[in-house]
Amino acid sequence: MIRLNLTVPLGDIPALLLPALGDTLIMVGVVMAIVVLAGVPLGCLVHNLAPGGLFEHRVPYSVLSWAVSIGRSLPFLILMASIVPFTRLLTGTNIGIAAAVVPMAIAGIAFFTRIVENSLRGVPPTLVRVARASGASRLQIIRTAQLGEAVPSIIGGLTINTIAMIEYSAIAGTIGAGGIGYVAVTYGYQRFDHGVMIATILVLVALVASVQLIGDRLVRLTTHA
């Protein structure tokens, strides 16, 4: 018979997890707002600087693409540790939610920029040519012919990115960022409290499943019949 180690009474676990869940939602919400605001224009820029884009230019494209690739390729824990001085410069601290938002935003922007770029690649070139022939400006082409057609794909990518940020927020708990990850590390791992660990796993699974469900619904709603 398996015996669970419970340092926190089962009745006290909700009071421990609910504030942590709130911290996680705040962390991920702030990060995703930054990611969308920066990732959409960057993705459009990278796509249209590439060969065949609206304003193709090899050098800026290579520099931006290289920078995005580096941001995507670094494991989050290494990225978080390597930019501690930069994080401290921006936030004045290297612990807490504010300190976690910086590396999470950098990783998320790099990831989402590629998602937007790849989504725009899937837009039929004929739509862009028709928009050009009709006299639309570059901004109008990007807004309507490119982004307008790529919305379902971008939402699908945004869903994946949000789930990744939930996972990163759990990792950020190792630097005292708060949230579900901090509770899992402090109580579930360091104190070997199986009850808290199981509860945090269930909360994270439910949170990820909810995000996926909402994302899938939005994709269906925005997909043209």
C-alpha cells in the first residue's frame, strides 16, 4: 500500500493553491499581452523582409531571423539564468513575478514571431497580388490580405504559445516567482508533500486543457467555411 506524505492538511490545500493560481494567471496574462503586442509586428516584419516579401531586404531579414532563432533555441532555464543582470536592470530584482516576466516575454516573443511568420507564409500569394493590383498600401495588404487570412493559424499558434508560457511559469517558480510552480517546488518537492504535488499537477492539467479548449473554439469560429 502506497503511503502519501502530507505536511499540508488536505483541507488547507485549496487556500494554498488558489492564490498561487492567481499569480500564475497574472504572470501568463502579462507575458502574453507583451508577446502579442511585439510578436505580431515582428512576425510581419520578418515575413515581409524575406525573399518575396513586400519589402524584401536580405541583411535586416538575416539579422532578425538569427536573433529570433537564438531566442527560440535556448532552453528556458538557461535563458532565465543568463539574463539575470538584464532582468535586474529592468525590474530591480531577480526574484518574483516581475523578474519572471522578463525571460518569459523574451522566450515568448521569439516563439510567437516564428508562429506569425509561418502563418503568413501559408497565405496564398494570389491574395497579396490581388491586393497589390487593387492599389492597396503595404500596411493595408499586411492587415487584410496577410493577417486577415492567417487569423485561425495565428490563434492556433497563440494557444500553443500560451500553454508554453504556463509551463515556463512553473519553471520560473524555481526563482521564487510565485504561482503554481513555486508551490510545487516549495511544498511538493522540497517538503516531499505528495498531496500538494498531486494537486498542483491537477490544477496545471486543468488550466492547460481549458486554454486548449478555448483556443480550438476560437480557431473554429474564425475559420472560413
